[in-house]
Amino acid sequence: MRKKWCILLISSLFLATVIGCIVKFRGADHRPKVVVVLQELDSQYWNIVKAGAEKGFRDFDIDGKVVAPSNKSKKDVLEYTLKRILNEHPDVLVVSPNDSPAVMSILKKFVKHKIPVLLVDTDISLEHKTSYIGTDNFELGKKAGELLASQLQPGDKVALPFVAEDLTHPVFGERIKGATFSLENAGVKVVTAQVNVSNESSAIRKVMTTILQKHPDVKGVYATTDIRAIDALDVIKEQGLKTPVIGTDGIIEMIELIGDGMLTGTGGTKPL
């Protein structure tokens, strides 16, 4: 349990280390201004990243701040947030982006203004980005799939609850591909379902319910995040089942559930 918790801390602190390396090139004439833009601050995962960044600010005497879009319509709001920050002329931008053309366009403007852009958690094909700090999500999904497959037999079915847009998402899509690769190589069949629900939590619960209705013989579940794993677990418990569930992220709530024997495991993220 402690090891999984440390993986997330290392991921966050690596962000501080990279910022520290950039500071060395700035000289000691003023405190560098660094802005970290995260996707949200409503979940434990992103608050751990925020804590790591703020520790980096303190350790390297940086004039830094962490911000996140307050509206759930993140694609439009993230663009607005980045435009506002560009007008502040920071020395460094650290951002967890999405893959919208509008966000890509504004990030190119940071590069054009010679503001180093570091991507955290989510990688996109931004030319001349300074660095990507995050996980190889295909490998992470692959490892999670291997772990789940090790508890099953060839021919068993595994539920993979996700929403349609996940397939093109730079993080979730790679995790799905990795997990599917490992599970199918082990002879395990992956089953899912499509539903029209806008709220993510409701969608995952609906997908999980639909899968269990169509495939009551499911022997395991892989979820692309720990929050989704917990949603899937709630549905499984409602059905009176005991099915192993593997999540991704290593948040404290998930680790506690693993310690209590309620969940099988989670994959922690680690920067490369």
C-alpha cells in the first residue's frame, strides 16, 4: 500500500525536479514565474499532483501557482484559461492538456513566445514542447491487464467499462489498448457496452450494469481510472457479486479498499 502511494508522490515530485532544472538556466536575478494548469482539482489524483508542484515552488524558491478550469466544460474553459495565462507572460507553463485543436493552437503561441511548455499526465503532439512528464499509458494498461489475467483462466470474460470518446483520448485510449492487448493474449475475452449518458460516473455505472445483464458470467473488471473502478464496484456489490476489479491511479480511497479486501489492485502512474 505504501509503495503505491509513493509512486504517485514520485510522479508529482518529478514535476518539481524538472522545474528546478529549468530554474538553473534562469539565473538568480529574480524568482521565476511558473504556472501549472491541471485538468481539475475535484479529485484526489489531481490534488496529489498539485501538492507536488507546490512543494517544487517552495524547494526552488519559485513564484508559482496551480490553477484548474472551474467549469466541467473543460475543452472551452481550458482554452480560455490558457489565453489568460499567456497574457500574464509566465517564465514556464506546466499543463495537463486535452487534445482539442483550440488548446493546441494556444499552446503553440506559448512556444512562439519562447515560454517553455511542459506537459504533465497527458501527452499530445505539440511540436517543440520542452518535456512530457507522465506515464506510458499503453504499458500501464498492459500491466493492469496482465495482473487481472493472472487471476483468470483462458476463455473467461472481463468487463471494460468506458465511454465512446475514451477510444480517442490520449490517456484512456492507450490504457484500453494496453489492457486489451494483455487480456486477449492470455485468451481472456473483453466485453463492453455503449450507452448514451452524459455524466461520466452515471455512464460507467450504466455501462457496467448493461455488461452484467448481457454477460452475467463476467469474471473480472478493468477500469481506466480508480474512480471508475469504484463506480464499477458499487454496481457489482448491488448485484450481489464478488468480481475482481483492477483500477488505475493509486488514489488513497482505492488503496484502502484493496487493504480491506474489497478490490484486487490498482496501477500507479510513474513518469518516464
